[in-house]
Amino acid sequence: MTTTTEKPITLTHWIGGQAVAGTSNRTSPVYNPATGQVTKNLPLATREELDAAVQNAKEAAKTWRASSLSMRANIMFKFRELLNERKDELAKILTAEHGKVHTDALGEIARGMENIEFACGVPNLLKGGYSEQVSSGVDVYSIQQPLGVVAGITPFNFPAMVPLWMLGNAIACGNTFILKPSEKDPSASLFIAELFKEAGLPDGVLNVVHGDKVAVDAILEHPDIAAVSFVGSTPIAKYIYEKGTSFGKRVQALGGAKNHMLVLPDADIGAAADAAVSAAYGSAGERCMAISVAVAVGDSGDKLIEAIKERIPKIKVGAGDVAGNEMGPLITCEHRDKVAGYIESAKEQGATVVVDGREHQFDGDGFFLGLSLLDHVKPGMKAYDDEIFGPVLCVARAATYAEGMQMIADNPYGNGTAIFTRDGGAARQFQFDVEVGMVGINVPVPVPVAYYSFGGWKASLFGDTHMYGPDGIKFFTRTKVVTSRWPDPASSKIDLGFPQTR
Ligand code: NAD
């Protein structure tokens, strides 16, 4: 593990294609979660600093929207190549600030890069429709145009992937972008912005402004920002959606989750246990698509618990930069303690603590917590009702398929879900009935590939469009429909009737 006793460095914003020092005198500490040390101080922007970035982006938008599609595609291709070359460096930044293990960080970058590959196809994605001769001598066609200055506000858990979900499509569509990353792990955004400059992106097209509620409110209220794409927890997503739309903006706000995995009695229990362990404890459970509740149907419960319990001690927990470790620390000390609190509350509320991650001993001051497994968890218990966002897997029991389905239907979230079964008919019925936006059939973390779109239902998404893919292009453009005629002046005449096709 790399430990450092060096003085924390002070980070900067990225405005107009260059690093810009913060002026607010307010900062937020950035930790290395594996050591517990503060490694950086992050400036938190004022309204005036946010406005300076918006003015820069507004000026850049004038020429950027007029740039050719081939130029935009070429920049995306170049950025994709640079990112691929330097992914190891970016993965180290993710590990140093988020804590996730190096292989998982590389996976995050690969899934983010997919979205840049999608954006490389922008000339094809922005093709409109054309109808010739809708009336005598009249043609109609549609054009997708950029919105202007748009913003992205992102969470701590995917500091590279979630910004890449948004900014490639937004920029390729001809918008200029203000990114407000999570204050907990902000360096990945700066790395991405610098790489875009190297790829030839004109100054001011991509800006990174760090901050907290002050900067977020300034974004939501700013008259020159046309749209806001948000990913984070449900209470903040709701706030962003309500406030952003009340200021006349287009908003998509993706929120939290409580993803259930239904294990039917005919499932291969070994495969289901492997999937549950991977999906519940990967990235220390800090994934919005993590499986947090396994619903064991019929008599599958005891077998599933045994199989998961047997696998847990084999998972190597430790610093993300040590090869071989599979699960790193949590993001902050406070979050680690909050997650640990759910284990205690589950016990008090009648669940069985099969494996208690608090008993796992770690050296040093890192924000580590071992893997926990809770059985007989029920709706009404805090561990069931809340999004824990940590390495705690709850197992709930359901006597029948219908009872399991009812638990999913009654849950306020609808982000991801999965069914494990060998019965194709049951899986198809599940896919038909379940009220969740992303469904896995024997796939525990069904994050759609970049040419589909990502989004939950119910309290997991506020707005109409999903993130990235075709919906991403729709979100970052507006449609103009042109009706065109090149008349012969000789046949021109006055007609006060409402236009109709002839
Ligand atoms: P968060 O909601 O605390 O923060 C997200 C962003 O909002 C950050 O940039 C933060 O600075 C800002 N923010 C926080 N509090 C604010 C406030 N009071 N006013 C204005 N802005 C505020 O989320 P997080 O802890 O960084 O991330 C974890 C959450 O994100 C989990 O709930 C997880 O499920 C969710 N998430 C969802 C998805 C998805 O696609 N649905 C993906 C990743 C993460």
C-alpha cells in the first residue's frame, strides 16, 4: 500500500481550457480511503466562479455548435485513444480517491469509454428524417440541434464512468459542458478534461467546477444553463429535478436503488451465490446497481445462505493498489460507520447476522469494513428499507414467486433487478411483470451497454429520458422541423385557409 505523509495539495477548477485556482477560501478534504489521510484540498466554487465558467462555455458554444460533425467525431476518436493509452494512470487516481481496487477501476473506465465510442458515431446519431413531397412541391425534414450550455452533476461512486456517461454525448451533439463532480473524488474529472484538451477540444467546451450545494444551486438557477443531467441519491435527485425544472431547465435526475435478486428454487445455487457475492460486495457495495437484497424463493434460502457464507472468507479485502485485493475501503469514515450501524439495527430488529463485517480486523486508519451477510431481513427493518450502499447483503425469504414479486413491487425504488432460474417461462414472465427499469436474467448487474440507455423506474429516476445511448442524444438535443417549398413565382397566390396537404 502506498502511504504518504506529504502535505495535501490544493486542486483547481478547469475553466476555459486551463487550471483556475479557487477564490472562495472554502475547501473540502479529499481522502485516500485506504489510509484515512487527507491527500488533497478541493476548492468549493462560489456563484461568481460558476458564472465565470458558464460565460466561458456560452462564448465557446457559439463556435462549437458550428463545428463540423467530422471534426467532433475526430476529437472523440482521439480522446478515446488517449484514454485507452492512459487508463492505468486514471485507474490509479480512482483507487487513490475512491478506494476501489485497480481491476475494478479499469472496469469502470472501460464502461465509461464505451460511451465515448458511442459518441464517435455522432454523424450517424444526428441524422434527421426527410419526407419528400408531403404536398405538391413541399418537403419536410427534421434537424437535431444542441441546447447550448448544459451541466452534469455526478456522484462519488463512479468518478470517471458517470461523467463519461454524460459529457461525450453532450459535447458531440454540439453543446458546451459544465461538470460539477463529487467533492469526494474530483481528480478523475480534471484528468478527463486535460485529456480532452490534448485531443483537440477547443477551450471552454468542457469545464470542471468543483463545489457543494452552493455551486449546485448556482447551476440550477443559472439562466444560461439549458439542461442538467444528475446522478446521485434519491433525495438530492428529487431536489435537483424539482428546482431545475422550476427554473425552466430540462432535467434528468437518476437516484438511488435497492436492487432485489430473485432466486427461484430451480436455480443453480452455486452460480446464484457467485453472482450474489460479486454483485453485493464488488466496489464494497457502493454501486447503484449492486444487489442489496437476495430474495430466496421456496426452499432455496438455507442452501443460498450456506453457499454465500462459504464464499465470503475467500474475498480479499484491503487497499485497492495492492494486487490481488478484491474489495477496498468505503468512501469516508462516516459512511463506514453508518453502514456498520445497519448491521446492529438489523440484529435489533430481528434479522440474523450470519457474517458480521465489523469483526474483520484491519491495520491502520483506512475506512475498511468486512463483508456482512444478514438473513431473514424483512420490509420494515431499516436494513431492508434504506439503501445501505456498503458491503452488506440482505437475504429475505419468500414462500412463493408471487410473494417475492410483491416485495419488488412494493419497494419504492426500481433501478435494477435480476432473476436466477433455469426456467425460461418464469424468466420471461418476470421480465414482463417486474416494475424495474433494468432487468437481468441470470445476470446480476444488468448495466446496459452504451448503445442502449440506462435508467431506473419509480424513485430511481426523475425525468423522462434515461441516461446515455439513444436517450442521451435525445436529452442533449432539441428537434427542429423544417417545411420547405421553392415555389414558381408564377403560381404564387394568397390563400387564408389553414395549410393542408394537396
Ligand atoms: P449524493 O446525492 O450525495 O451526491 C451527488 C451529487 O450531488 C454530488 O455532486 C454532490 O456534491 C451533490 N450534492 C450532495 N448533496 C447536495 C445538496 N444537499 N444539494 C445540492 N447538491 C448536493 O450521492 P453520492 O453519495 O455522491 O452517490 C451515491 C448515491 O448515488 C447512491 O444513492 C447511489 O445509488 C446513487 N447513484 C445512482 C446511480 C444511478 O444511475 N441511478 C449511479 C450512481 C450512483
